[in-house]
Amino acid sequence: MNNYFESPFRGVTLDKQVTNPNIIVGRYSYYSGYYHGHSFDDCARFLLPDEGVDRLVIGSFCSIGSGAAFIMAGNQGHRNDWVSTFPFYWMSEVPAFEGAVNGHRPAGDTVIGNDVWIGSEAIVMPGVRIGDGAVIGTRAVVTRDVDPYTIVAGNPARMVRRRFDDSHVERLLEMRWWDWSEEQLKNAMPLLTSGDVDALHACWSERIHAG
């Protein structure tokens, strides 16, 4: 087993680690690759560095477990509405495949919101959007969009429960604490590390009205 504490990526946030220009990451998000022993770049499967391709966009304060995978590049040329799903086009060196049509269809950017927790070996399919505060269970296969502050698990991933009721989710999305300054985060830390959404919102409202 790889030693997480000796990993060169330990303590290095994703915004300082990724090299692919089509991976966009907010502040403090991290990948905990303690078990699989690779950098986050290897988690974004089939994501090319070319311009104009689907991007992987990750918000701030996300926690991504070891071995999570983001499947990019749309359908990669596999068309289930054609007679064959085989991507003949990408094997142009085979004479029999001459004249094959490129079946690739982009899926659009894959977007992970802020404060999202993605469990180990979870798989996120192309073009999926995961809302702020969502939790993705270990080895879940996410094939469709996930609402904010929703916990999903399984294959395909299905909702387990909401983290908070609708009124509290509305307040959390209104506050957008992940955009706060370092000083604001420090002052709010006792409440950010509690379950008291109402108290956090009260402090935030007081600060907003105080100008």
C-alpha cells in the first residue's frame, strides 16, 4: 500500500497541482490519493489538453477521495443508436475501416460545485453537474445531475437524503461561504464546523447589513 504521508501531493491543493488547462479548480479543493498513489490529473479520464474540448470545472473547498474518476470526452465515438457501437473512426490504420464516420458527440463541461465531498472510487460521467454541498458516496456512479446539499450513492447513483431542509439549503446557497475572505472564514470557523445554519446566517446577515 502507498504511504499517504510520504506522497509528494500531500497538502498540495488542486489549484497548485493540476497541469491540464481544461481542469479549472477553485481554492482549497484537494484530492486525497493516499491509496491509488497518483496525482489528480490521472482522475480526469480521456481529458485532452486541446482547446475547445469539454472541461472539468471544480469549485472551492471540495474533498475528492482516492481513485475517484471523471469520465470526459463525451461518448468517445461509441454510438448506441448506430448498428455498431465500435469506434471504427479511431482505428484509421485498418484498411477495412476506411470511410468510417466520427461518432463523437461532446457532453459539455462536467461541473462540480463548491464544498462537494466525493467518496473514494466514485465515477462521474461526462457532462454531469453536481450542486454545491453535495456528497457522493464511495464507488457511486453518477450518471445525472445532483442537486445541492444532496447525498447520493449506488450504481447508478440515487438520492439517499438531503443534508438540510429546503429553508436551510436556501440560506446556505444565499451565503456562499466558500467565497468569503480568509478573515471572514476565520471569524466564522466555530459555526462552519457546527450544524447551526441559522446562527451562521444570522452572523452573515448582521455583517451584510452593517456594510
